[in-house]
Amino acid sequence: MPKVLPDYKIRAKKRIVEAAIQVFAEKGFHQAKMTDIAKKLGVSKGTIYQYFKSKDELFKAVVQIPFSRVRDEPLSALLESGNLLDITSNTFYDKLWSTPLFFSEPTWPPSLMFEIVSEASRNSSLANSLHEMYNEALSFLREYFEDQKAKGVIRREVNTQHLALGLIALQDGLQGYELFGMERSETGKAWAEISNILLQSVMTNKAVTSEYHDK
């Protein structure tokens, strides 16, 4: 049976993780010390070690935040409509940002996102966790596109794995531009235009005609 923590311990762990996010973003994983995190909180280093055995364990707790949210916020909530081209809307794009599909947290400083990617290149355990999350999102999109294929919306010869991968890559790239300072309004327009071109290119003629009539 899982160990249930008292509320005060849950709150304490949350405060430690929130402080760690700031320190890892400011100093980077390797330069950050548990002492820095303790100072940020105004507690002793020993207090932090009561909750996390090492800096590695604390960093993994930070990285796991979006993963745990995904388990609480099913990916199926992204595609409530049966209309394939709804994916091209700004509303859907905003959902991608608010749903942590790919270790993205809107409140995190960009420097922390880059630190996670950098550390994953050296840390196989972290890399495996990120790989698992990407595979989950990829499988979800592929299954959705397979369903659209069965309904005659997507052409039978289309490789839905590659289609899903292409949309994920597009989202990653646009989110990367936002982390470097590009406005959401600009990346949203790019998402709408590029995803629309991509999806219309794989749709059956009948489905494309139907989409335009619906509009």
C-alpha cells in the first residue's frame, strides 16, 4: 500500500520543489547546490534532505511535474470535437500549451526547459522519461488519426505515425520560438496555417469538400 504523507509534508515538499525550480533555472543543474535551495527557502540543508535524498532526486521531482499532470489531464481532452481541422485552430494550439504534453510548463522559465534538455543528453534515466512521454503523445495522436482514416476522413495510404510525428515536431519548434521570445499570436498563426496545409494534404477529397461545406 502506498505511503500517504500528512498534508504538512506534502506542502513542504511542494515548497522545496518550487524553490528548486528557481535555483535550477538561475544556476543550472550542475552549478546549483542544495545549500542554494535551502537559502531560498530560509531553512537548513538538512531539512531538504529529510524529503529528498539528493540533488538528482530533487531534479527528477521537478521534471516529473508535467508528467504527473498528464496523468491527471487525459490527452483525449484535447480532441473533444470530431472535426479533424479543429486541430488547426488557435483554441487547440492554446490547449497544447496548457496541457503538458512534452515536459512543458507555461510557468517555468525558459532556462529551466533548456536545462532539462541539456541534462537529458547526459542522464539516461531522464532521457528515458522524456522518451516515454513523447511516445505516449505520439501513440495518442496516431490512434486518433487511425480512427479518422477508418471514418474515411484521412486517405488509407497515409502513414499516421509520420503524420503524428510531424505535428509534434511542429509544436515543439513553435514552442521553442516562444521560449526565445516570439509572441504567441505569431506562433499561433504559423500553427494554424502549417497544420491546415498538412492535414488537408492527407484528407480524402470527400472529407475536404465536407469540411468546406460545414464552414
